[in-house]
Amino acid sequence: MGGAGGADGDPRKLGDDEDDSGRRGAKKLTGKITVWSWDVAAAALKRLGRTFQERNPGVTVDVVDIGYDNAYDKITVGLRGGTGLADILTIEGSYLPQYTANFPSAIYDVANLGGRYGGDFARAAWRTVTGRTGGEQVFGIPWDIGPCALYYRTDHFRAGGVDPTSLQTWDDYVRAGVRIKKATGHKLLVHDPTDSGIFPMLLQQQGQSSFLGGRIALETPAAVQALTLMKRLAEEELVDYEKNWDGLVTATKEGKVSTTPIAAWWSGTLTDEMPELSGKFRVVPLPGFTADGVRTSNIGGSTLCIPTQSEHPELAWQFIRFVLTDKDNQVSMLKREGLFPAYLPALEDGYLSEKQEYFGGQRANAVFTRLAQNIPPVEYTKDDAKEKDIVISTVNGVMLHGKDPRAALASAARQLAEATGRKRVAVAP
Amino acid sequence: MSSNPAAVRRLGRFAVRAVLVLGGVVSLLPFLWMATAATHSTADLFHSPPPLLPGGQLLDNLARLQESIGFGRVLFNSLGIAVVHTAVSSLVSAMCGYGLAKYRFRGRGVLLAAVLATMMIPFQVLLVPLFQMMASLGWIDSYQAVILPFLANSFGILLMRQAFVGFTDELIESARIDGCGELRTFYRVVLPCVRPQLGALVTFTFTAAWNSFIWPLLMLNTEDKYTVPVALNTLTGLSRVDYSGLMLGSLLATLPLMALFLLFQRQFVAGLLSGAVKG
Amino acid sequence: MTAVNTHERSVAPACAPGTVRRPRRRGHLSGWIFAGPAAALFALFFAYPLGASLLQSFTTEDAGAVHWVGLDQYQRMLHDPAFIQSLLNTGLILVVQVPVMIGLALVLAALLNQSWLRFRGTWRALHFLPAVTTLVAYAVVFQVLLKTDNGLVNQILGAVGISPVDWLNDPTWARISLILTLTWRWTGYNAVILLAGLQSIGKEQYEAAALDGAGTFTTYTRVILPQLRPVILFCAVTSTIGTLQLFDENYVLTRGGPDNATLTPVVYLYKVGFQQFDFGYAAAIAWVVVALIAAISALQYLAFGRERRR
């Protein structure tokens, strides 16, 4: 077996085959659980943990901010060591399948308890917790999601004489970039030469990751189109190369680039780090690969899951359910911590259709809300870490050294096949 | 001019000072930038070029640091851990170095091999088994788990062995004739003679314990127990980094190390040793 | 060569130079009194992890199931371009950075040892400062200083008419950046060790040399350096070990990139183990690092040590 989605493991199930939700009121909750998270997510859980404690006297929820940078080291050592983990872990959706596949039976399958919520979450987010099983196994509950759109500078577009609503396709986007650069000298977007940049986003927009059905899908038309687009952007000298997070933020703050194709959480960075640019940005859906193609994608998004080491899995589950399947709580996390919910009922809240002053009165959140429902789900695998290294060097070989996208992707597919033992998706020559 | 020894000496001294100033500037430059960054808001730091002159946000940053990670508290934790670690580890290392340098005993070769092996093995592969040990001892989230495994410090043992290898035996013998026991000889006669190395050992051990990051991160699961590096790590989020808080925290974290270094400076000065021995 | 090993000290008659260099053959008990605590700590905390990692290097895992594969993991390295690249990068640092750094540290230690120098304490502290930076500060500071666009270093270079250097994104420059920042961080550290060695050399050694009419420079090269040899060797060996185990600096600065230009074996084994969950292979790489360190350290002892048999 290719081994995606933990299919060859033997995961432990939490809860009876009969759904227990009816009994919740009857059983009094007691005990103490610990939760690991980071950053604003930890802040949100601390806040809701207090509410949960108030509603359930006898329950203690201890939320620990373990920091993001080395969170996975801590989680990996705990999973590998078979002990020492918290009762609830925050794991990004794109990482979860690596853990469930490499440590089968280390994370509870909560299908019996949480399976019925499947329809309430954005499909792309739900896919990260179910893997390829189509809902037979559910390894956690999705939390937030990163619907993608195009942030742009109104002043740059005006100076270049480009109507942002005219950006239907990526071809339009490149042409607009050329005009804006001619008129203003600004480049179009930032690329981090130590990262794969917008490549995974462009793949997901077309409904795939680097894998399809467990096979390597780097030679598909979608992959070739994505990398060809990136090469064109580089050749037209529309790319501003900046390393790391602070490089992207600085370049944006300095107005070096006119657009940023990125997820909804970018709004938080804009308002926090560049309040002086209030009114300069707007949001439109991503350009499509065809005029009627999908106009969004996904970057980021976390899940909450329960390791089988937990001594209080039922209580852990009740807390997860309280935080993530409750409309008011989800909305409060959006308002207060800026976490964009994957829980669809929360997206109906009026807050998301309010005018936003920072975006010159545009209803930016409404754009993301509309897009969030349509993000194509893609598959993540246990080999994503190997995939990432190879894709990064392939993408930058093309962008920085002008390699041919098709040939570079074929070579990447061969390397990845060798490293993982997976087959490649057959492509018509 | 070369015939004038005074002039040559002046020139030499000038050259020495010039080199030291240059080295000092290079050493200091990154710290100056940290100090500058600590006085700005994170948003200001994202300007390009970044600000070079101090800003007015120092107190705000300090207040935020205290509020977000309880800086005073974690500073206190780090101090306690590092002091205990340094005191015990330096003593253990010095004793072991002395034993290896001055005695032949059965198992000495095995011990030396163990010292070398733990020094040579990349620490990263030991993390999981060591973690399992701590867990089975029930020590997760405790300070003994942070401190105990790394008390025996290979580098320190070799540094001290190095110091003792050439150490004269007559002195030890005469102390023994005076009726000193082995341990008493060691503390009263031998240790004071290797003060420069001991000062270096204490400084290095304290620095390593103070800056230790990945092991305390793995061991500690309560924010109240965090050390400075573990707490500062939480300032880095997924899509936001509190750079000014990081810079201020890091800068403040180096102050105790500098204080310690200046304190143990004395140990490096050989002149102070005269008469200090065999009191 | 009699001078090699004797850390004579002039100041106190009690610490007078001796001639006996052999460990005295006294009862086993006395030796264990001193070595015991450390030995117990090693046995308690490292016997199991060391053994476990060695065993692990002969296994592979697939979704939780462990298989014995003999030497397969070790053979894999021979055909693994990333691993070979990591060795080449390490070799470059060993050949270029370590000697330069120790040379600079020697000069620095000698300068800081000048008795006429005022504020010696402050000078020493200043040069030791880089060694006490926390890693997170090191990472952020150098990312900012070495930024291609408007980084402080490029701004300074620009002021003297040098065009911006792509410090961290170009493979060659990334290697140079790593070497420079390593030297920045560790020169003062080594200087402190060497200074401790210099301080152990008696004052009358310098005076005797001066009576002979030797200049300061000659005193250092002829009289002091040979006596400092064991300390220099110590620095060389520990720096070699540090280089072969290099992880912190290149991980936080470049993650081993670009294009594996700053990849080292330990960064690679971290990626293999903690990101790809290939723990068997990671353990095998670790033990190859041990073997390399042992071999190179042994060579250094043979070539420069000439330490008397104990």
C-alpha cells in the first residue's frame, strides 16, 4: 500500500459505535485535561477553556502555549516515545496525515463521535482529518481554514490603469503585472527562494496536491501549468525575491509589490504590522486557470486531535466539541483571535458580511466566506516532508535558473518516486 | 624610529588597541541592533531599511513581554536552574577530570570512552530514548528532568582533565604528607591552582545551561515552569512574530551572562593567585 | 619536549613546576571517588540512549512495525547525494573556518593577556559577548543584518561602493555567511580557553625570554606557543567536534539551504528523523558522525598532540 491516510495502520477508536451525544447531558464531566497549542490559537483555547470550566464545575482545562517553531519536535518526540503528550494537540491539517500514517494507532479515530459533523465543515478541511478513507476514519476536528484570494494595492492598480475585477485568469494577472510594473516600477508578488511559494496553492486550486490517489502527480497538466505560470512571472521580472516571513511582511509594508495571493489570515498581519496602509488594500478572488475555473485555494488551517496516550479522551472530546462545533464559539474566535472558521454554520454570522474599514469599506471577509465553501480538497501523505524538499528545489530551479518546467517536474517526480517507492501518475506524452 | 624602543612599544600598543576596538565593534554590532530593535514596535521593524536609531517603545515592549510570557517569572526559573546546574556540574566535571588525569583505576578506559562517546554522538538521536527514560521515571514537567541528565558534561571533564594532566604531583604528595585526605587535598590544594580553567568551566557551563532550549522545551509542560529560551520561543507564531519582544527578551537574557562573566573574570587573572594557595 | 605538558606556575611556591606526569598508581578506590559521580551520571542517563540509538541504526520502520535490516542504513549513505553533500560542506568548514578561528582566537588571547592593557576585564567581556547570544537572537539578528535588500551589512558595503551581496540565498555566499557567523560566534569562546592556558604559564617564563632579548612576538612564538600546545589542541579537537555536529547555526540561518549548500550531517539527520520519521537512518547517520569525529580527533592527536603517555 502507498500508505496514505493511515490505511495500513490499526487506529484506535474513541466512543461506541452508537453515537453518544444524547448522553452528554446525563453524564457529569469531571477531570483535568491539558491542551497544547500556540500563538493566537492558544489564546483562544485559554479563553474558551475558562468558559468550559465555568459550565462544568469539576473540570480543569490547562492550555499550554508550546510555541509554533518547535511544536512538531515536541509532538514527534511524544508520539515516538509513546508518552508525555497532552490530551489535546493542535496539529495543522497538512501535517496530520503524516502523523496518522507514521504513527498508526497514536491518534484516536473519533469517527463514532465526530463523523456526523462532516457536512458542517468545509470539504477541504474535512479531508485533512479523514485522509483517503472518505470519512470512515476521522482523526480530529478541523479548526480554521485558509481560503485564498488576491490582496492588491488599489493605488498601484489605478496607476497602472488596471481594473482588478478584470483579472479572470492568471494570464490576465501576468498582463496586469507587466502594465503595473511599467507604470509604477512595482513588482507583482513576493517569492521566497527557500520555499515552494505559490506552487502548492496553484496545485490545490486545480484540485490536487503533489499526490493523486497515492501516486506522484508532479507531471500532470495542472502541475506543469502551475510551474509554467511561475516561470512566466519570473521571466517578466514581476517577482520580488524575499526570504522568510519577515521578508514578505517588509516587502508588503514597503509597497514593493502590488499583490499578494494568500489566505484570509493575511488580513491580521496587515492590520497589525502596517496600520498606516489602511485603505490601500482590497481583495478579489484568485485568478483562475480558465475563466470559469476555481477561484480559490487553501493555505494553512489547523485541527484539534486526541492522542491515544490521553487518560481523559472523553473529556478531551467534549472540549473539542465545545470549541469547534459551536457556532458562537467559532465566531468569537474569528472576531477576537482572527481564526477563520472551517465550520460552515459560523460563516453565516453577520460579522463576516460587515464592511471593513481597513479595506476601504470593502466587505473583504464576505469574499473569503464565499470562497471558503469551494476550496478543492486535496490529499496529504506521510511522504509530504520528502516531497517538500524536492519541490522547493524544483520550483527554484525553474524560477531562478530558468529550467524547463516540464522537464524539471519529470525529474522531480523521478526523485520522489525513488525516495518514496510510490508510482507516478501516468501522463499522456 | 625602530631604534627607539619606547616609540616601537607605543606603536605596538596602539596596534593592539586598534585590533581590540575593531574586534569589539564586530562583536558588539549585532547587540547594538538588538538594542535598537528592542526599542521599536514590531511593525516599525518591518520598514526597509530597518530603523537604526533607538525608538520610544522600550517600556511598552517590556510591559508586553511581562504580560505575554511572564518574563520576570521565567527569568527567575532560568536563574535557579542554571545556578544549580552550574554548581553541581562544574564540581562533578572537575572531580572527574582530576580522577582521569591523576589516577589509574580499573574502568578508567571505559569511562574515558563513555565521556568521548557522549561528546561525539549528535545529541538529536538521544532525544527520544532519553525522553522515554524521563517519562518512565515520571519526571516529565519537572526540573530534575531538565537538570540531571546533563550534569555530567564531557566537554567540562576533558577541559579539567587537560588542566590537571600537567599538574605537579609533588604538591599533592606534600599535602598528603601533611595529613590531608584525598578529597581535602583536592579542594584545598589542587582546585585553587587551576582557577583560570575553573573560571572558564563555570562560565561555559552556566552559558550552556542558560541558553539550553530543546531539552527544556521537551521536558516542561507548564508555562509557569518555562525557562527564558522556551518562553521566548512562544513569541513566534504561525503568521505573526513578536520580533521586538524577542529582541528585548534576548538582550535581557544576555545580561546575567555578562554579569557572571565579569564576576569570574577574576579567575582568569593569574596574578590574583599568588598566595591564594595553601592558605 | 619537556615543556609541553608542564603547566608551571610561578606565583605560588605551592604550585611549583613538577616533573611527574604519570597518574599515580594508587588504589582503585581513590580514582573512583573522583570519577564516580560523573560515571554514575553517565551510566544512568546515557547508557540506554546510546545503546538504543546504536541498535536503532540497524533497523527500519514502516508505519510502526520495526524490521532488522543489518547494515542497509549504512550502505544507503554511500549513494545518498544529500548526505555526501553534507560531508563536503563540513569538510570545507573544517579546513577553512576552524584554523582561521583558532588563529584569531590565539591572537585575541595574546592581546587580552597584555599586562599593560587597561580595562582588560571589559575588553575580554566584549569579545566573549558573541558566545553568549541565544540562538533565537542569533537567527533574527543575522537574518536582518545579512538581508540582501537593505540589510545593514549590504548598506555598509554600499557606502564604500560595493554592490549588494546575496548573503543567504546564493549557495557560495551562504557558505561564506555561515563561516563568517560561526567565526563571529565562537572566536571569543576559544580565546577564553586559550587565555586560561596563557594565564597558567608563569610570569617568569615571559621574563626569562625577555632577558634573552627576545621581542614580544618572538617570546610568543618561541616560548609561549609550544607550552600552549595542549590547549590549542584541545580547542582544535572541540572545534572539530562542534563542526561535525554543526546544527544550530546553519539550521536557524538557512535550514541547510539553499540547495543543500549549508547542509551538515546533523541537520540532515534531524530532517530525516524528525520530519521524515526515518529514525533508523537518522541513527545510522549519527553513528557515522561519531566514527568520523573519533577518526579525525585521533589524527589531530597524532599529528599535533605528542602528549606524553600517561
